[in-house]
Amino acid sequence: MVPKVMIILGSASDMAIAEKSMDVLEKLEIPYSLKIASAHRTPNLVREIVKQATDTGIKVFIGIAGLAAHLPGAIAAYTPRPVIGVPVDIKTGGIDALDSCVHMPYPSPIATVGIDRGDNGAILAAQFIAIHDSEVREKVINLRKEYKKKVFNSNKVVDDLEDKKFLVKDYLKVENLKIEKEDLIEIDESNINPDADVAIIVGRQSDLIVAKKVSATLDRLKITYNMKVVCPIRSNQKFISYVDAVKNAKIFIGISSNSSQVTGALVGLTDRPVIGVPCENELGREHMLTTVNMPPGVPVATVGINNGRNAGVLVGEIFSIKDNNIIEVLTKLKDKKINL
């Protein structure tokens, strides 16, 4: 059995977080490998593991580390494959590790998930692989249904509450509600490429500056995309209808400030991977935190604030799993032999 995912820990003390990743990969029946190597104490070991793993067929890397958390970045230095970063809470609530993972220089993105979210790291890896593997995609869809079912079942806790004189338990019983899909409205599809690989959705006009960095990178990688400005808060029905119109996209990119509502809305509407690019206006750091710290089952592959170019490179890395031409371009890009 040849592994598809390589999990690398910076320390054996990170094993509890790795267990979350392994549990998900076991459930999805995706072969994986697990190694421990330090970016600081054994840098040559990291290099050899990553290079040989890339050469022998690993599709996605997951780097798990706390404190300075340079491990995911060290992995990214030696492979054109996508690297997922799982920051670990050691001393400062994990914020130091999160900042280290997410704020990577171009062209070395880390698809960062929330602090201690090894489960979301594995789900994201599966979503990347599922772009090229229909069986894995079906398993991801079924796993997401399990997470959804947990939410519905958790309402039973309400029935066990006692001594609440004014709690009306039988009002809008969740198990009796008929939940229908949002009515779609007509969308002008004249400018939509139904076969585009990527859908870029921008929260507001002022975020287009960052979106253009994404589109410029995708243009040079020759990856097709659709792009639209639509806000899920101000225009919810229009947002849902547009996502439905571009549902054939293999990857979605949400670009927004203001609580990063675009990515949060997207993950509920698609099983495809969602890349989040937080934008800076008054509160850039806060927008990054609301993008990356997603609950179990709905990861957002977050890149640094305003770093649209890294989002484009990450798309290329995900497609490199099957496209050798993109691997060649990405390798030259990282070696600074070309500039996108």
C-alpha cells in the first residue's frame, strides 16, 4: 500500500494532534505515513523525508508543530505538493504557531487550518485528493454528513434540561422541521465559464485588489476561473445562487474582510476545498482568525493576509497532484528561475 498523505510532527509531544488527523484518514481509508522530524534540530532529515516522499508519490503533506512552528514552511521549501499546516497550542494559545504557518512568503503557501485542528487538516488533505479521485470525494461527502448529523442530534440535550420554568421545549422541534433548500434566483450566466477549474468569490469591491493578485497568478499558471463580487450577508440569495451556478469548480477561493463571511458561507455550500484569503482594512488580523479557526468538518485552507498570490500558487500545488506540467512551473518558481 502506497501512502498518499505524509504527516510530519515537529515533536513527539504533538502526537495527540496527529491522532486527530490519523483518525480521519483511517475513517476515509486514505493511506498515510507518519514521521517525526524537527525543522531546527534535524533540518537535513526534514529535507530528505520531503524530497523522497515527493519523488515516491506522496500527494499532500501535513505539518504539525507548535511554538515557532517553522516545520510546515520547511516542508514547503522542498516540494511542489500542497502543504497543510496545523498549528499547535503550546504556550500562547497557539497564536505564535498560527502566525508562523499562515504568514508565508510568496511563493510558498501553507494551507493553514485552525489551532490544534488535526482533524480539519486531514479533511482538507482528503478534499485536495478528492479533486482527482471520485471515490475519496464520496467518502468526504459522507463524512461531512456525519458532522451534520451530530449537530441535529445535539438538540436532544435540550430535552434533558430540567428546572427551566420558561423554556418551551416543544417549540420548533428540530426533528420535525422540514428543511428545504434556498430558492435560487436567476443569475446572468453569460460571463460564467461552466468548465472553469476555480471559482473566486469576493466579499466586496474594495477586496478586488487582492482578488486580482489571485487571478494574475492563475492566468500565468493557465488555470481557468470565474470571479464575482457578491456578499453572503447583504445578498444571501444571490450568493447561494451564484455558488450553484459555478458548482462545477474544483476549488473555491473566498476573499473577504469583515469577519471573513465569504469563506464561512462557502464551506456550507460545497464539499470542494475552500481557500481563504483574509483582507486587511481596519482589522486584518481579526479577519485572518475568523477565516482559519473553523469548527470540525469544515476546514478553510487559509493563506496570509492580502496574500492573493500565494492563494494562486496553492491552487497550482493542488492541481500538481495530477498535472506534471504545473509541477515543472512550480519547481522553477520556487527555485526563482521564473517569476509569476
